Amino acid sequence: MTSNTLFYIIIGILLVNFIVDKTLDWLNAKHFNDELPKELQDVYDENEYKKSQAYKKTNQQFSNYTSAFSLVLTLAFLFFDGFEFVDNIARSYSDNSIIIALIFFGIIMLGSDILSTPFAYYKNFVIEEKFGFNKMTMKTFILDKIKGWFMLAIIGGGILALIIWFYNITGSNFWLYAWATVAVFTLFMNMFYSRLIVPLFNKQTPLEENTLREKISAYAKTVGFKLDKIFVIDGSKRSTKANAYFSGFGSEKRVTLFDTLINDLDDEEIVAVLAHEVGHYKKKHIIFNLFVSIILTGFMLYLLSVFISNPVLSHALGVEIPSFHIGLIAFGLLYSPISEITGLIMNYFSRKFEYQADDYAKSTYKAKPLITSLKKLSKNSLSNLTPHPAYVFMHYSHPTLLQRIKNLKL
């Protein structure tokens, strides 16, 4: 295959992805004004429903602008040899392949982030502000950016440097060493993310001894689930939207509740949400997702090892000097259809697991408070209650609210 053919395959993939995404958005938007099913008519009153419709339309229009901008920028980079331009800058500073790659990706990532920052600002301080969600200050916005850059440089740059070093030493067998490195890092982050990374962005405090903690502890005992680490995170620092999540294994096992969740739900509803999270743990969903993620990473790295040495990859992006980092960019663009397929499969399992976790909460606690909690959380985030089935199939990792309520009422 010639580099010219590969170039147009990449262009085709980008255009098809864009067209499919925008078609799904259009189909979904046609359902924005649907009448709510009888099971959901108590979620919004008339004014709240109009507000949710306006929020959905605003976000869809904003998404159209941002995705179109991203597509045009990527196409311009491809047609006007932008990758070669950045590669030449990187090569002017060093002859070392690792240093060149780090400078190259540093320029790409920093440039991309700078260009996307006005959109992120508008999203937070205009759209989310308009609909009453944003609680972020400009100081927090800027600090988040800076911290994100440092984390990307240290963690992302460190892993990239190690992978290229493996490639330079072992050739096409680098994928085995890279896979092992990524697998260990993934396991480590699953264990210690809440302890090491979250505190950089949010304050976590142990849930104080009160009736809520007593109810949580009482439930945990009924299902034989040791749960000593229950933390509250200051999610209200950035948004009014609520969440809760489970993380870690063994002694690092913990539940984190957003302070907004505690404010929005009563004790019974919070315990029901936690029962759902415990269901994920008991049903081994977390281990399954972790295992599959590692397997898919290995598969991707193996394919990368097969093609990375082919200079056609670099030439397809207009870069005359073949290199690992340019080949990695081309491979990432070509791999995106496979990524879409694996994403669909993982979303299917995720939706299935959500039903199982709901069933666990229903059987070990109560269905009613879980239903009311789901309704409150949907209302408070102005969720779309009538999404198009095709959009759900392609994008949703959770069943729709209506599907979950019907399942809980069985």
C-alpha cells in the first residue's frame, strides 16, 4: 500500500467518524421535544422540562461547533504537512529519538490544549453557568489546567519514553514490555488513584460519624462487605452535579461520595446508591473491566508492533524521516474504527452490568429509594430522558433512566 493511499484512508476514517457522530446527534436531537413517558413524568415540572430541553439543545449546538473545529484543524494539519513542521522543530533540538518524541508530543498536546481552552472556558463559564451548574472559579480553572499539564508531562511523558526505549532496545518485541508496563501502571492507578491523584484536584474527608454513616455500615454488614473507608469529596468546588464511585481493592477499597450527592439525596437514597456500587464489586464488574482493558491494550500494542516499523505510516502524514512517534500518530488514526467497535462492546457489557448492580441493590436493600435517587440525579443534571435508541447504543455506558426504572420495578 502506498503512502498516498494510506493518507486518503485516514482522511476517509476522519470524515466517516464525523458524519456518523453528527447523524447520531441529529437523530438524538429529534427526540428532545418528546413527551415524557408516564414513568418519568414526575421527574420534571413544566418549567424544568423546558429548561432541560434548552440545555440539551445548547450542548448539541456547542458540540457541533467544537467537533467541526477539531475536524477542520486535523484535516488542515494533514493536508498542509503540520506533523512534518512540528517534527522538524523537535529534531532541531536533539538527535535522540526519545527526546525528539517528547518534544514533538509536547508541542502537539500543548498546542491542542491552548486551542481548546477557549471552548472549555465557554463550556464552563457560559453554558454551565447559564444553567446553574458551574461553581468553578477562574483560579480553579487555571490551576486545573496547570496540574493537568504537569501530570501529562510526568506520567504520559514517562510512559512514552519507556515504550520508545523498549522499541529501540528490542525492536518489534517492544509491545510485550510496553504491555507489562501499562498493565502494572493500570493496576497501580486502580489501587491508588483516590489516594494519590484525587487530592491534587479535590479535598477528601472521611464521612463523619452520623446517621448516614451508621446506615451505610449497617447495610455493609448485612451483605458481608467490609467498608471502613468512606470519603466525601468537594465536588461542589466545580459543579452542582452529583456523583459517587467505588475504587481500589483490598485494604485500599473505598467509596467516595460527592458532597453534592449528600445534599441532593436523603440517607435512604444514598445507601441505595452505595448498594448499587457494592453490587458492582460483588459481581466482579470492576475486575472484569480491568482485565478486559489490559487485554485490549495488549491487542492494540501488538498491532502497533506489526506496523510501526513500516515507513509508509510516517510518509502518509507527510513526514519524510520515519520515526516511532509519527508512526504512532498514524496508527492511532487508523486504529480508531477498531476502537469504536471495542467501545461498543464495552458499552454493551457496561449497560448489562448496570442492570445487575441495580438488581443487587434491589435484592439486598430496596428498589424504591434507588428509583427516587436516579430520578433526582437526572433532574438535577437536566439529563436527556428521551434519547434516540441508536444514540444510546453507540454512546451510553448506562441504560436510560426509563430502562433502569422498568427493570427495578420488575
